[in-house]
Amino acid sequence: MGRSYLTVRVLVLTVSCLVVLEYMSLLQSAENADKIRPSIFCMLDNHGVKQTHFLQSFPRDYYTTELLGADANSSNLFLLPPSPKVAVPTLNVPVNRSTLPECPMIPPNLQGKFNVEIDEVPDFAELETMFPSLEAGGRYSPSDCRARHRVAIIVPYRDREEHLKAFLFNIHRFLQRQQSEYGIFVVEQSGKGPFNRAMLMNVGAAEALNQYTYQCFIFHDVDLMPEDDRNLYTCPIQPRHMSVSIDKFQYRLPYDEIFGGVSAMTVDQFRLVNGFSNLFWGWGGEDDDMANRLRLKKLFISRYPANIARYKMLKHGAEKANPERFKYLYSGAKRISKDGYNSLKYRKISLELKPLYTWILVELPKLKP
């Protein structure tokens, strides 16, 4: 009896030690993201050589699209008559890169931790000299290989000049390590009325596709800065919530269904859910509505590990909440086919291909539910 009791005590003590060690290992993993490369991101051959990124090991046919071109019958669907003073420039695709080798699945210049600079950000004039490889409109293509992904970064914006300057300084340094072909579209809402983030993102998607055959969109708040370059800004197989762990929230996911901050979708996925709702004026609700749309269309939200998808949030004042957000969230399933990308209307006041980004200033009308 005594020996059996002692054996049980030893087993309990052993299991407890293993649990404590595992917990300490998890804590260390979360606190030292810059020292760890999770095994989910790498596949090895028999010699231990890194071969491919796990989340990119599927054929590109999974995320390429045949719907890139604008539908000839839809051009009037989401544009109010533009100002007669506005000329609409188009991007000229530079050198034919068909003879270049395809870029590797794992960009060779990744370093892990990315040092976000927010205190000593150069002014716009200096910034424009720091990225000589950029084309007009903030467009970039790697010079030594053909990019595997063509990504439009859509930034809804108004009255955040210091944030925009910090964002551009950090995001161009960050993205050029990843060998994607990308363009940055800053979509600014005119006037002083309630801000409509979702509608601006619809505008950005429409204008980006008018410029170039992008494969996917990354919708990006201007006050979020990525902290790890292994957080790849590429076309997802399933819609990807990028900003998993933010310093403001102690690097924890606020809730499972969140899809705000920074998110990625292919053009096909975006069209399938009819883009964002156009009805969310003021803060809150539009990202949850998008999460509901994804679920209705049998898509799911994918995420990178929390110690990779880390972001720093710049400080800003509180925004006025949308008092009708819950009403529109409850009725979202009924409106998905008629409220969104296919019902978008806006007046384009100006479009300018700036050295660091494409600037689009628009006036947004209030649409009926």
C-alpha cells in the first residue's frame, strides 16, 4: 500500500513539473518573438534545408483570379459622375519581367523582428528620396525576380498626417524585404462628417483594380505598424486577419471573430462577399459585419501565430461610435447581396500618383439601406 501511494505521488509530481515547464516555454515563446522561428512556417527536406513557407506551399491557382479586370457593365455601378477637372492617370507597367526567375517562396531578406520607428520620422520631402526603387504612386516590384504576389495596400484616411508619414516610412522598409509587388493606395474622405472606413476600403479596391491587375487586397489602418517581417503581406488562401496581437491590447486577440485593423483578401474573395457594407458611418461594426459575410459565404478567418503577427498602434483620440452599428450587424445577412461593392457610389475629387503612394480624395454620399 505504501509503495503504491509513493508511486502515485511521484507520477503526480512528474506531471506537474511537465505542465509547469510547458507553460514557461509558452511564455518565453510569446515574449521573445524575435528569437523564435515557429516550425509552422518552415518545411525541411531530409538534409534539414528550409524549403518553403507552410502557408504558401499551395499552388498559386488557389488564390489567383480570373475576375481582375473591371466588368464593362459595372463601371457606372459604383461611380457618381467625376469632377470634370479630374484627370485619371494610369500606371504604366515598367520593364517586362517575364525573363526574370520567380522569387523564392521564402524571401531571403527576412530578419524577424522589425524595428518600428515612430519618434524620428523624416519629413515627406526626405522620405521621397529614401526609396529610389519606388515607381509613381508608391508602386514597387523586386528588381531581381518576378514577384509571386501582386498586392494592393488600401489605407482609409482622414486628418492623420503624422500617422501617415510614420506609416509610409515603416511600411516601405518592411514590404521591400518581402519581394512582393505592391502599391499603396491612401483613400481620403473629404469633409467633416462621420468617417466611413468600410466605404473607403471599397473605393480603394475599385480604384486599385482600375490601375493594375492586383491579385489581392490588404486593408490597413494607418495607425498600425507591423513588428515582424515574417508576417508576410501576401495573397491568402483563406481571408487572413493580419493584426493578431497589438501592443495596446497586451498582444492578445480581443475576440475570435475580429477582422479589423489589418486584413487580407483575394480579389475573388472580396467579390464573393460583395466587399464591405457601405452603411457604417462612425466608429465600429464594419469589420464584424465583414466577418459575418465571410461566414455566410463559407469562408473562414485565418491567422499567423500571435508572436509573428505583432503590431504597434500609434496613439490617437477616441472616435465617435456609430449608434446604428448593432442594427446593421443584425440585418447584415439580408443585405449582403445588395449592400456593398456592387452598390458603391462616390465622387472622385482628386487622384494623384505621389512618389510614396497613390492619393485618392473622394466625397461619399449616404446610401439607403
